[in-house]
Amino acid sequence: MDVILAPTNLGLSPLYAGHEPGTWRAPEALMSAGLLKALGVEASVISLPRPHYSPEPPAGTLIRNGDAIRTFSLRLAEDVAKTVASGRFVLVLGGDCSVLLGALAGAGRSGPLSLIHCDGHSDFRHPGNYDASRTMSGVAGMDLALATGRGEDFLTQWPGSTGPLVQDEHVLQIGERESHDADFAWPDIVQTAVTQIDIFAFQALGVAGASLVFQEFLKKQPAGFWIHFDVDVLDQSIMPAVDCPGSPGLSPDDVVALLNPLLSDARCLGMTVAIYDPDKDPTGCCARTLVEILGQFAYRATNVPG
């Protein structure tokens, strides 16, 4: 396994003047909480340099830190591509959800991908459902839209890819909790070919039922798949140290039971872990919870996809 530390907060908005989101500290906080030992496997660590955060939009776009996200994603993609080509599993520790773009851009060089997107939000903000010419946006709420080709070219077109990083029909999204709200911001996701199990459907299906949906989904997919684990999919009673906590959400046992069969699958290329903010975890309790969860996963043995 290669563990890539991706200390970025570029995709998030400041909460107040002068604030800088703390997700860039997440990789080191998890390492300090004993992650390598908890993983229980031989792992090499690759540490990326922290990118510079700016609260202002760069020239020519209203996407906060957009150019820096492009640069950081290309660097991350190179390391992910090398690990995937070697047949090793890659665990990317973010940082905010913008790390998904670089991870998919790198993993996708091995061939077409499918995506299991575990998130308390659909992250489907794109110019079709908001005014991109008037509103400054953070990529952390746009990662699934950008990955499926919706948004500005500089964050949807990537070297080695002739289309979106992942096609709609190759995405399964689980855990979204806001679609029943009257003011749900991105309802157009239901008009796409993305397979969805929102948190309410999960509560009805249970782990066994949701796992059957996963199995049927993967039967129809390309050889390789990626997992994105946004930790705000956990209930806020368990994981308050995120930018947008909420309830209901998954429990740690739910996450382990759902993802373990996927992570041990020879077709699984890797996983991104995102949005944990140590600044909101002064006692380190949430870091320990995440380390315990990540340590329970049965990661696949070395395998060259395809």
C-alpha cells in the first residue's frame, strides 16, 4: 500500500474573515494518531507539499483557489498513477474533497473507472444549478459534478482523459442526507444516471440490502473502481469535526460493513479520505475514531488491474 498525504484545504470557504480551514492538517493528525500501525499492512508514505490557500478567486474564474487546485491535482495524479501502475493499493489522505479530482485523474490512466462516492452530501454543484458568473464557489461542494464533467474546463479536462473522469452511469453515491429538504440545492442529480442510495434509503435497506445494490452496480462497471470516503457521511454525533456535520448519518460499523467487501476486491484501486478538520477536534477524539475505522478495513492484496 502507498499512503499519500494530501494536505489541502483549497476547496473550502473561510468561515469568517481571516479564517483558513484546517483540513490541511488532517493527514498529519491521522498519522500522529497511529494510522500506520492501525493499518496493519506494509505501507510507503508519500507526502505532498501543502499548497497556498487564498480566500480570493483567481483571475478568470469564481472558483476559489481554482488554479491552485488544478496544479495540486496534477501533482497528486502523478503519484496515484505510479502506485496504481505498480499494482499497489493507494490510500489518499486529504484534505478537502477536491483531492478526488487528482486521485481519479491518476487512477483513470489505468483504464475506465467507476466510483463509489460515500458522502453526506451529493457535491453536485455546477453551472447548471447555480449562477457561476455571480457566485464564488468552493470545489469541496462540486467534486462529484466536476468528476462527471460538469463545470469549467480547467477542472473537468485532464491529461490522459478524453472525457469526464467518470461517467454518470459509473457512479454510485451513498449517504446523502439533504435531498428531502424543501430547499435542496442540487435536485438535478436525480435526473442523471448516477445510482443513489441516500441515507433514508439506506436506513430502509440496511447494510445487507445496500451491499446487494453495490454488488449489482459493480457487475455492470469497468474493471477498476475508486472509493471516496467523505467522513461527513458519518453521523454528526460521531464525526462533528467536519465543515458541514449532520444527521442522520452512517455509524462506524455501517461504514466498515459496507466498505470492507469493496476494499478487499481486487478491482479496487484505492480510496480518498476527506474533510476531517483537526481544528474542530481539540481532544483528538475524532482522529482516533477515523484511525479505528481505517484500521478495520481489509485492504486488497497487491494486484495489477485488468
